[in-house]
Amino acid sequence: MLFNFLSAPILVIVMEYCHVCGKEAFDEALVEGAKVYLCPRDLRFGTPLKKASQNYSSTSNIKTQIQPERIHEHELVDGFGSKIKDARDALDLTRKDLAGKLFIMENVLERIESESLKPDVKTAQKIQRFLKITIIKEASQSVDSLKKDLEALAKSSGKNSVTIGDVISFKTKNKK
């Protein structure tokens, strides 16, 4: 059957990134009272919470999880950084104060507010709860709607398979 792969369980790979430099992280550490992920280079800034990995392969800190049929994806709203900054200012909090209350590093909060760093879902949820704002929304397209779009595209093109070029043409045509 066409697109049978979309109804099978989906493997979701979650990778952690260094809270200092943004590279792939391998270890958890305690930095200024906050539990963060750090790459091997930046591990010197914190106290490791577990034994440092001896073999830094690209998959050593990948967490996998099987989810049936649906992926719950989230997107950040446009202007999330300014919403965070405005809410923080309304509460008369400094970046340092808010970062301490959220247990994240001040420079991470600064980068989130400037939108040079997108927070992970956990961090974004903590920010939302504390500041009582909305910065996360459901992804604009679910797996089900993507499946329907691909099936419609295959039917309209009269082919048994769909290429990336077909998808791009379909998306461009539907935006107009």
C-alpha cells in the first residue's frame, strides 16, 4: 500500500545540545545550581552529575522512544523572544532573577530572548508556566494531514511514488 510507512510506529530521536555553545552534548552537569547538558569542551564549567563518557560517539546521548502513529510536534510562536522579554519586564525581573527561578543559565535566557537559541520543549514550558504567556503552539501540520497531502499528490500526478520535487511543487502551488 502507498504510504504504509506513515501508519507504522515512529522512532523519535531526541538529542541534547550544550547549553553553553550549542554543540551536541554528552554529559549532564551542575552549573551555578542549574542542571544542564554540556559538550566535552565545556564540561570544565560545571560539576559532572554522572561519570563522563569515555567514548564520545555521535549516538552516545541519543534517547529513543517509540510512539504509536502520531508525533506531537510543537512550534514556537513568532516573536517568542520579545514576548518573554516583555513578560519578564512586566514582572520587574532581571534576566539573572528569571534564569535563577527557571534553573537555566543567564546566557541561555539572553540567547532565547534574542531568538538566537530556540528553547527545547521542557524549557519553553517552564517559561510559559512561570511568565503565564504562550510561546508554544502545535505544529502547523500533523502527520495525518501530511499523509492526506501526499496521497492527493500521488493521485493527481498518476504516479506510484512521490519525489521531493513533486512535494515542493505541490506546496508552492497550494500557497498561492
